[in-house]
Amino acid sequence: MGKAIARCLLEGAVEDVSLHGAIDIWDCPELGKDMGLAAGLNEAGVEIQTDLSKIAEDADVVIDFTSHYGTTGNALRCAEWGTAMVVGTTGLNEEEVSILEDAASRVPIVWAPNMSLGINLLFSLVESAASALKGKGYDIEIIERHHRLKKDAPSGTALGLGKAAAAGYGWDLEKVRKDGRCGDEGERPDEEIGLHAVRGGDIVGDHTVLFAAEGECVEICHRATTRDTFAVGALRAASWVVGKKPGLYSMKDVLGL
């Protein structure tokens, strides 16, 4: 994602956003060199840094697609500097979400499990569909597919879709979610949302929400074919969040959905 965001910036994908600097969070010179070459940063004269403070204090906004422990530390430092953030990291636990919320009380932060316009439209469509089908005997199952290197499961997007479906049904997702199935578990209860993760190859991201009833199924799907769609969404969020009041915002706020 870092390479995709940097490349889209250099290609002018979003007109009013420019690249001030890039961070190699792993403090690995060779990785930083490779990233610079792949994203075209070297030719553009942008140096890869290993210290966020060297660029973030002079930047309007930091885009963070790192890891759960990297994001929380970066958020606290950005809050100290007064720098806005866009966060695309998933897999945060309750304590880490609390840290992000604390930072958002001091600076504006856009945090979303998925930055694409299509997925955020999907969130709204799923909630509307669930609201229309509530009480009519439709079971909800969510299947997500990602590349073999993805570490967290289910994906943050799948959880977001689960929350949207649960909201439409008037349920609490944490009380009804079922992460996969194995063995003789008996019949499926009525109040359940199944979440299933597939990992393989180089799949960028496929998500399907299935509403299944006696006699018919309704499927709502989204398929990403390039990471550029997430990169452009993150850049739109970066343009939008600068100058906003402190708070934790979503892509729905950015896109006006």
C-alpha cells in the first residue's frame, strides 16, 4: 500500500495532495531502497526516512498503513505534533482502538477498514438490504478472499460489512458473529452472522455478503483488482481531513455517504 500511495501521489491522482516524505517503518535500508525504486521516489527526489518525526511535524497529514502496534504509536506522536492522520491499518484490538480514539480527541483522524468508494457504498447497501430483509428468514454469511500474505482474519472490511448487516437487523455483531465452522456444530441458529476467510495467491480483495433464505439467495459483492483504488481513496481522505476538527472520522464522512 505504501508503494501504491506514493506512486499515485507522484502520478497526480489527487490534485491538491503532494508527497512530503515517505517512511520505511522497518528501519531496513535495503527495504527502503527497494520501496523508493519501486514507487519512483528516488527519481522524484523524495528520500526514504526511518524516523517519522523528520517529516511529520512539517506535514499537514500522515497516511498510515503500517501495523496495529505501529499505528498506535504513530497516532500518539501525531497528536502531540498536531498532525492529522489517515489510518488504513486493520486488526486493532480494543486497547489499540482506545489509543486511536484518544489521539483523535486532539487531532482529526480518518480511520477506515477499506478506503475504496465501492466498498464504502457496499457498507450502505448491505445495511439497507439487511433492514429490508429483517425478520423475513434470511441468513447472513460473509466470505472474504485475500492474498496469502495477509495476516489478520477476518479482514477489517469483512468485519465492517458484518457490522453493517448487524445494524440492519438490529443485532450486536459481537454477540452473533461466527468465525468459520468446523466439525459437528449442530444446526445454524437464527441469530448468527458467519464470517469466512480465504487466503491464497495474490488476491487483492474480494468480499461477498450472502443473504440466504428458503428458495433464494441474494448476493452483494465487491472485487478489487488493484490496490490503486485503496490508494486513491486514502489520498482523497488526506485531502479532506486537513483542517477538520479533532475527531475520529470514517470514509463515509469523506465521501458524503
